[in-house]
Amino acid sequence: MNGFEKRAAQKKLKIMKTTMEMLKSWEPKRLRIADIAKEAGVSQVTIYNYFGSKEALLSESFKDFIEKAIREFEDYIHGAHSLKEIIEYIMTMERETYSSLSPVTVKELMIEDQEMFHYIEERYTNDVLPLMVKMVEDGKARGEISNKVSTKGILSFIGMYMRSSGEMLDEASKQEDIDAFLEEAIHLFFYGICGREQE
């Protein structure tokens, strides 16, 4: 990459980073190229030259956000962490995403945009699911997961838990001690309401 290409890549990343920052307080529909250009310190023409449209900029910025999250998750999974630590990490990431991007924004970016929805589905199937399988199988090998439960059953349970994470994080935000609430949620995830069963 020559000097010009490097500067162009840095400028493009800055525009995408600015866009994601602005999405913390703006709804995607209300966000304008003029607002992003002003905040990023570039011209509107520069943004159109790099991305072509606001929709393409939002799409590329959100895809970059997802790619980084997957890479970080992969790095964490391959580290020396217990299953409990990994689940805590996932919940922390969910909480951080939820606190920085409103559910309305995430819904608009992920669900209402069919191309984005298919992209996320594909990334989940090809990248996230194999990491989840590894997480479960490593947990079984270390004796952290009961042999009474299949990998498929555990993944289904985790899936249900994650699908309701928005509601859970909503509830957490109403608590005086959010960390204590999430710690309880993690305890319930692992041990239910009856504590740990002796095998």
C-alpha cells in the first residue's frame, strides 16, 4: 500500500468510526451525510467518493463493527478462559453494544435491511457458530458442562438466552447495581434456581 492508499484507507476508517459514534445518539434514518462529514472533518464529496451513498456507508460501517466483534470473540475463545468467563465476556459485549447502540438502531441496521440480515446470518453460520461449538466442547472436556446435555441442546439454550438479552439488559438498566444483577443472571444461566447439581 503506497502513501496515498494508506491515507485514503485511514480517512475511510475515520469516516466509518465517526458514523458508528454518531449512531450512539442518532437514528439511522435521521443521520445525514452532511452531519457525518462535519463531524469527521471531511467534505460530503469525499464520503460519496468512498461510499457512494449514506446506505452504503451505514452498511460498511456496521459490517466493520461486526467483523471486529467476531475477531475479538475469536481471540478471547482461543485464550485460556473458563466457560463461565467466556459467557461473562459475551454478556459484557452484549451490554456494551446495547448501551452504545439503541435497540431501534440495531433493529433498523440488522433486521429491516435484508442484505445486512443475510450478511449477519452468514457470518454467524460460518464464523460464530463454530466458535460456540468449540466453546461448548472445550467446556465439556474440562468438566464444566454436564455430560447429560448435548452440544446441540446447549447451543439451543444459549441461543434462547441471547435472543432475550435485549429484554434482560433493559431490566438490568433499571437496577441500582447492574453488575450484581448480571452476576445473578450468569449464576441462573449456569446453575438455575436450585444451585449446582452433584454428578
